[in-house]
Amino acid sequence: MKLAHLQLEDVFGNKRTLICYLECGSIQYSLYSGHTSSGQALSLDFVSKSLPVDKINSKETKSAFKKRLIEVVKSAHNKIVNDVNVNIKF
């Protein structure tokens, strides 16, 4: 399940895409250059902060987790350019 899909821009104008998944009970991240599907995979070191890997407590919701993730990303001097909808239904 995708928890967050964030399009970022750092202080130098470099575009990146951070995707957060819940997979097999573990939170996983993927970071790519650019805002398109053809971006190159990057090390999470480019975020330069420790990303959350667990809920703060048993009552933390998906929405609260995402807000906490966004605060961590912003504190690492990244601007959130777009918060892509992860609840698309057809």
C-alpha cells in the first residue's frame, strides 16, 4: 500500500520524488531523481534526515504518519512541490 508520493525540490532546484510504501508490515522508501517515471534511483541520504520507519503509537493514523513524514522532509530543506494522490479509484 502506498502511504505517500511526494514530489520534492531541494534548495538547488533539483527535483526528486519520494515514495513511501507499507509492504509486508514494514515501511519502505524509494527516492528518484526528477518528477517522472524515468528518474534514476537515489540514495535516501539525499533527504539527509532519518525518515520515520514506525508509528509513534498504536493510535497514529495514516494521515498523521504522512504529516509527520512531510515535516521531516521539510526540515531537511526540501520543498514539497506536489503531494500526489495515493487514493485513486477507477
